[in-house]
Amino acid sequence: MSTSSSATAAAGGAGEEGAAQPQQVGPVQTCKGVNGLEKVVLREVRSCSAEVYLYGGHVTSWKDEHGEELLFVSNKAIFKPPKAIRGGIPICFPQFSNFGNLEQHGFARNRTWSIENDPPPFPVPTSNRAYVDLILTPTEEDLKIWPHSFEFRLRVALGPGGDLMLTSRIRNTNTDGKPFSFTFAYHTYFSISDISEVRVEGLETLDYLDNLQERNRYTEQGDAIVFESELDRIYLGTPSKIAIIDHEKKRTFVVRKGGLPDAVVWNPWDKKAKAMSDFGDDEYKRMVCVEAAAIEKQITLKPGEEWTGKLELSAVPSSYYSGQLDPDRVLQDSSVPEDSIS
């Protein structure tokens, strides 16, 4: 069984403590990040950028053309195995949450992925130059706790306009003829001005499972999701586009997704924030998680079958704070052709 214990691409930059600057200039660079962990830096011509750590296949940074950080990473995040990095976009696989003998949110987010220099043909060819292909296969230890052979390919791409795109392809490579089932989430932490200034649009009238109420099922009654206390919900049968409106920053994040019917909305609030060792006591005010996911119904793959789950994030100026912007138009105007996201 092949493993993914090391990267196949050589890293540039210094190896001292902290994040070293890449030595070369180009759309894709490798260098050492925090604690010497290898990362890939993606850059676009408009000065947008993204950073992906091989540890966890974990996107830890997404900056716009002004250099403003759009993702939240805790100041107390531990960039050291086996702890998952707190913030950015952790990959939850082969499970979301905590069931059975697997660790919380599965193991993909705290394994070291490899750069795949010659991946199989991609379903949708891209003209973007700023992208990286990663692959994860199970180690012998992984097979002891989850006895299934798989290939997990992840492409992280930065579009010319600054959009961030993640595409996951998971293939069952079992040789014993057995199918396997899994749940999945892109556990995205967005950077916001203040949690009291944020609304999530596009999930109104939908059913959700409340993780704070033993996953009992309820129906969303509000015309938007606002935050006044801890919130941890799995919305079901969600649309392909969701908007996160930050009134104070006059900015809207648009989440577009394919193959991921559910959406998790989470903010830990003050009590839970204080209970997390890798999270600042007041940092809950500056983050919100809106996660594209497949949780309620497990995905099942027979040997040789492959599943694809896509996430595309964009940040657009928003005048919603003045009441001039119809939230439905945010979702409509930010749409992409169905064949490019399905």
C-alpha cells in the first residue's frame, strides 16, 4: 500500500522557525511555512494569493488583490502534527463529526499529502496557471482504523479574478470488491469584521439538524441566519449558492458548491471558545464557518467508482448594509455555468 508521508516536490526557502518567503516568483511556489512545514503558494496576476499546507491538504490563506486576508486562522493555531490546524479550510474525511473509532472529523486534515506532478486527466480542464494537485492515500495505520483503500485527489486553484476553487476526487481502490461509505465537509473559516455584523443568506425555510440539540430536526424560520449565541447546524438540501454578508466590511462572500447537498453553519461563541486550547477567547467574534458538506446521507462508492465535490469561493463588494442590494441577486449574479460546478 502506498503512503503519503512525504511530498514529491522539492521545497524552496529557508527551513528556520516561522514562515519563510518563497525564493522564486511565479504562479506556483513551494517553501517552508510555520515550524518548517512545507506549503505551496499560489499567486495570480492581480496579486491575489492562496497558501496550501501539505499537512492536511489545508488551505490556510486566501488574500484579495489588496492583500487582505479572507480566511480566519486562529492566532493560537498549532502548526504541528498530529493536531489539525485551527482555521482556514480543513478537509473533513472520511467522516464529519465524531462517530465510531475514528477521530473527530476523520484523519485527512492531519495527514501529510503529496504533490501529484502528473495526475490523471482533470474532468474540467483549466486555463488557470495558479493551481496545485495533491493526493492522499491511506497509511498502514489508517487502514487499521478505517480498512478501505482510496485515492483522494485535491486540486486547489486560484482564478484570475481571485476566486478560490477546491475540487476533491475520491476513488475507491479496494481490491476485495467491497464498497465504502463516508461523509465529507470543507470546514471553511471565513474572516469577518464582527459576528454581530454578519448574515447568512440562502438557507431560509430549509430544514436543519441542530448539533446543540442532539441533532434534532427543525425548520429555519428566519429570513436569514444571524448570530446572537453559539450556533452549530447542518442545513439539508441546500442550494448550490450561499451568501455571507458582512455589513461592516461591505463585503459578501459567495459560496458555490457541487456534489455537496448540505451546509454547516457554526460559531462557537464565548464559552466554547474559552474551552479550546488552540482558539483565542475572543476570536469567535472574527470568524464564521459556512461549510459545504455531504453529511445527512453518506456517499457510497463501489470499487473503481469516484466521487467529486467542488467548492468555489468569491468575495464581492456589497452594499447590502444600505438596503440597496437584493440578497437574491447576490446569489444569482454570482452564478457559474452548471456544467462547471456540477
